[in-house]
Amino acid sequence: MIDCLAMGPYDRVVLHPGVYEEQAEVKLKVPLELVGLGRLGDVALLVCIEQQCPTARLCNLVFMPPWFSTVVYKTSLGHVQLDNCNFEGAQLQIRGPGTCQARFCSFSQGSSAHLLGVVISFLDSCDFSGSDTASVTVEGPPVSERNWACKYLAALTRTFPSCGVSGDNSNPLVCTTGGHQPPVKNIKKEHMSIEDWQRKTGVDAVCQGTVIEGGWSDGERSEGEEENRDGEGTKNTKKPLTLDYKLPCDQHGLSHLLKPRPDGSLPPASSPDPPSVIPEPLTFQQELNRDPEAQMLAASTLGCILRRCLFRDGKGGVHLSNYGQARLEGNVFRGLNYAVRCIQNSTIVMLRNEVCECRASGVFLRLSAQGLIAENNIHSNGEAGLDIRKGADPIIVCNKIHSGLRSGVVVLGNGKGSVRSNQIYNNKEAGVYILFSGNPVVSGNHIFQGQAAGIAINENGRGTITENVIRENQWGGVDIRRGGDPILRNNYICYGYSDGMVVGERGRGLIEGNYIYCNKGCGVWVMSSSLPQLLGNYITHNYMYGLAVFSAGGGERRGVEGEGQENLNEEGELFAWESDLDSEDERHSARRSISVALVESNCISYNGAVGLYVKSSEPLNVFANLVNSNHGTGIAVLQSSQLTRLVTNCILQNGRGGVTVEKDCRVELRGNGIYENCGHGVSFSGNGQIVENDVVGNRGYGVQVSGSADIKVLRNRVQPAQGCGIAVLGPVKGVIHDNLLFQGHPGNKKTLLHMDPDNESCVLRNNSILRHNNSCTSAPPWVLENPPPRPLASSPSGFSSSQHPSRLGISMTTRISATVESGCHSGSMFCSIL
């Protein structure tokens, strides 16, 4: 029995070993110190104490609940200090303006600490295990009234060694075992040539006979191309046949993208090697220096402060609700259902914690929660490392998020957040997964070595995704499907084991200024019924096609994350993500109205097969792209039941033809420069028009029109290296008029303008042929002028060749919009998300 009436103010009461039990609540009305004698566990209290005095200290005691209450200690007024105490199946309750400081205490067998409206409380080096709910619950905003200890506790937290916000993330208290760690040399720079990468991934330097559909192979050549090979290798893109009468064309509108920079280095469009240096993620201090809000949160000390605590083998770690505030530093969360759950406008600051082996998500934020989550090691969790929903808007910087059994970061249900400078790797599903109107900012992260997609945007997800390094993922580096509509700018998407980027069924998005290179599949794979805008990207050195726009029967082979699967919510129950949605109208609202997929101002270079491969049943606009030095044809259109427009592109020095259009395709070629390709300049068997193009220096025919095409060939300038300038083969319908043809060299025995004698449905009119005068010893002074070499453009002053092609002022005709119809679609031979 504890006789509180006999105690005087500030007495020290020593309890001898034994069990002390009270049958009613004990009210502590005078300040005192209560100390257990002997070893921890020798003195046990089965009491419920309510503190009604300014201060108390309890030391070396074991608290167990009495028969009438699970709360063993509570205060709503004063300050209590707990040293080396154990709580067994009991609850500590602190209500503001009351405060608490607990050091080296243990909460076991379902024990917990409840802090309600506290201004500040401090739990240091405590052990929480076996909780039935959350080990620590923080509820309600800090009350305005403060007790005498608030100033003392605030000063104590500021002098604590780990309270600093320097960029040093070393913390000997946080365990770093149990998760795969990235090789440091791969985080910062990539000094890898294409040959090294091909050797590493086990692929050949040249893609020979790459087949995606059985009806066409990049390994096949037309009869005209075979005639003009002259025994040279199929991959020779650097040695086109020499022209005796060279027609200068190197000052076309995109030529500055191919010229060396002032420092002598080659720009990405003309470099035979991929980029060797990638951006480094910012340090925590650098992030704080540029973000005042993060800096303010890092310095905040309100609410519950937990440092160096261990949370293990229970249901939950820390739960914040209803404007609660907490700061977590250097803690370990292991083997829980969830580590941290922050909801209802609460604020969390998490610095240098380890969160691992949770059965559901590690950190869960929803209902407008916010805060700062920085320099944590979040790994090996059963669900997402971080799960952000329903308007939650945290700042997530400089964490390691890895080795999860599902995704690294999931943002859904109108969740927001700023995800910056993290290392996200080796997760079994998408590194970052955005869906159901999630709209985060994802910037400056390294997302790598994932077992599925790097970033997946699905089910009307959005997001602004900038300056990330997305590399070495098993599936698509970025995968956009089913209404996903992000903005992707200035990312490095490289060394993937599948496609660099996939825009799947009903995918959208503004994809601008990205470097997409050295992926084992295609650089970019676009499926039918998707409406992306690809602007100013560098798509280079990919093993297969640079950009493939593809549709065929069969459907996508694999679904998305969560489809047809059961998903655990933070409580471990079955949960449907759709329940987090707001109104249907908001979900389906589009950021901008797009009716035709657009490919504009991209550099598509040094890819292992065709630069741009089109097999689609929907319209496509291809404007002002540089397509050069690909191993296969520059642009191949194999299926295009609706209009594909190829306007003001430069198609240069590709390993086979410049442009190939198969039968039954509808294609318009206008204002393009098609130069020095190793096959025909244009091989056209479809329907459409070839208007005002410059087709110069190609190894095969300049323009070959064949089959039952219905075509207009108007006002083009053509000079073949050998073979015909314009050849009309078979029952072609249409008109060939007002074209200007230049002789290539005197050894060419083919006529510059040829039409089959039995063709009666094609009209030749007003075509001009310029031949060399043998009496003249000098080369003919032929030039492309009025206009100059196509594509026509003026490089804006002040822009260097290193800037994104999307900055260029290419002149082009008015764009045509068309309605997109749905249909059956096929996935990439490699790629599904997650």
C-alpha cells in the first residue's frame, strides 16, 4: 500500500522489493520522487495513479494494470519523468498541458503511451513490443497552455546530438542490415560505353532481324536495296556511297544538334556513345537549403518526440491523428503491421529511422497529413514503403527505400507529396506507383534495380516527374496506362532490361526533355488508344526500336499492380484502393485536351533497329524530329489506317532506308530532309502524299513508289547516290509533278525518273532533271536554295546544341486533330508494369 497522505512535497520515497497493489485510483497531489530498490523487476505496482501536482519522478519500477483500469499513470497538468521503468499490459496517458520525459523504459505485452494535445513530450531509448494497437498514439493539436517543463524539454531536444540537420546521415544506432544495399559506385556516375553495356547484358552490338510482328522484320531488305548494297555490311551507317556531284545538305534546320559543342564534345544526337555522367542526388542539407518549409519542419520540436526507441513485434508503431504532431529520430521499427500511421491533418517529422519488415506499409499518410520524412532506411516491408493517400502532402527526401515486397512509394486517392533525392531500389513492384488521381512531385531520385517498373502511373494518376535517374529496372523504366497523365521532364531512363518507357492503353502525358538510352528493349513503346506528347527527348542507343507506336490483337498480357490481387491496408485487412477516390468528375478530368498522339522535336539516334516504328490503327503526328544513325530504317510505317503525318523531320544516315511505308497505310510526308541513308530514301507502297521533301544522297533510290499505291509526289528535290531518283513500279495511281531531280554521279546507269511502261494510271508532269555537263571539269554548282535544305528552321539565338530539341523553332504546317477510337491492343514483347 502506498500512503500518499504521509508524503511531503519533494520527498524521495524508496520502495523495497515486492508487489504494491491499490484497489482505487491514487491521486498524487504533491511533487515527489518514487524509486524502486534493487534490480528492475523487484518492485511492481498494480496501481492507477493520477498526477495532480507540478512534477514527479518515477524510477526503477514495473507498472501493471489493476483490475479496474488499463491506465496505470496519467496526468493532464504537471510533468512526469520516468527512468528505467517497465510497463506490462498497461497504458501511460499524458494530456496537455501535461508533459512527460521517459528514458530507458520498456512497454511490453500490449502496453502503450497515449499523448493527447501535448505541447511537448520526450521518449528516449525506450523499447515497445507486442502492442495490440499502436505503441504510441499522438492525438489532437498541442494545447495553447504550457506548464513549467515545456521550456526545459525544448532546450533538451535542441542539445541532443542527433537533433542537427546536417547532411551527414550516419547513425550508428540505426541498424542497416536486413536489406540489399546499392553499390556506391553505381549511384553517382555511369561511365559505361554501349559495348560495355551490351557485354554486361549479353546482347549483340547489332540487332539483326528483330521481329515484333511476324509480317515484317527489320532484317529484310527490298529488292532495290539489295541491288545497291555493293557487298557492304548492313550496319554501315557511317560510309554512305560517295557522291561525285555532292549536293550540300548539312545546313538543314536541325544540323546544329549534330555539331560539336564549344568544348569539342559531341551532343547526344551525334555521339556514338551514350551519356557517361548522370546527376547525383542532392544531400539532405542541400534539400533544406532550397526548401524553407522542409527547413522549418526539421527544426520543429512540438508534440511527441521519440529518439532511439525500438518498436518491434506488434501491430503498430506510432499513430498520429486529429492534428497531432510528432518527431521521430533514430528509431527502429521492425516486425510490425505498420510503423507510422499519420492521418487527419497531423504532422510527422521522421529523421534517420529504420523501418523494416512491416507486414503492411511502413509509413502510411492520409487525410491531409503532412510533414518531413528524411534520411530514413525503409526496407523489406510487405506492402509499400510509403503509402500516401487522400490529400496527404508530405516532403520525402534523401531516404533509402528498398527491398520491399511490393512498391517503394505509392501515391493514390488524390494524395500529393514531394518525393525528392531518394534512393529507391530493389523493390518487387514499381519503385514509385501513382494511381487514382495521385499527384505528387517526384524529383531528383535514383530509382534503380527494381524487379518491375521504375515509375508506374496508372488509373488516372498524374504527377510531375523531373530529373530522376531511372535505371536497371526489369520492366519499363516509366510505365503509363489507363488514364495516367503525368508530366515527365529531364529524366535519365537508362540501362533497363526491358523498354525505357511504355505508354500503354489509354495512357497520356507530357514527356519532354528526357534522356532514354541503353535499354534492352525499345526506347519508348506507345500502344494504341494512348495519347502522349513526346517533345524534345533524346532516345538513343536502345537495343531495339527507338520509338515504337504499336497496336495489334491479343490485348496486354499482364495487368497492373493490384489488379486481380488482394491488397492489405494498413490494418492488415482486405482493402480496395478505389474506396479512396473522390468524385468521378475529378478523377476523369484531363489536364489538357489532346486528340492525336504527338511526337515532336525528339532526337532518335543510334538505336539497334528502326528509329521510329509505326503499326497503329490511330492517327499520329510526327513533327520536327531528328532520326539519325539507327541500325535499321529511319522511319517504318507498317500499319496506319488513319493518317500518320511525318512533317519537317530530318532522317539522316540510318543503316537502311530513310522512310518505309507499307501498303494500305495512310501517310503524309511533308517538308522532311531525308539524307544519306543506306537504303532507299523513301520506299512508299501506301496511300498519301510526298510533298516538298529533300531526298538527297541515299544509297538506294531517292523515292520508290510501288504496288497499288494512290499517291501524290509533288515539289520534292531528289538526288540519289545511285539508282533512280523517282521510280514508279507497278500499278501506282496518282501524280508525280513539279519535282527537281539531280544526278548523283556519272556511273549511275539508272534513269533519274522511271515509270513502268505499262502504267497508265499515274501522271508525270513538269518534273525537272539536272545532269552534269561532261565538258565541265568542275563539280556542278548545285545547291539547295529557295528554300535551303529541309527541314526548315531557324535556331533561336542563345540556344546551344546541348539544349533540348523541344526548344527549337521548327516551322510546320497546321496540325490536324482527329478522334481516337478504341480497339484491341498489344503490349511490348518485354514490358508490363510493376
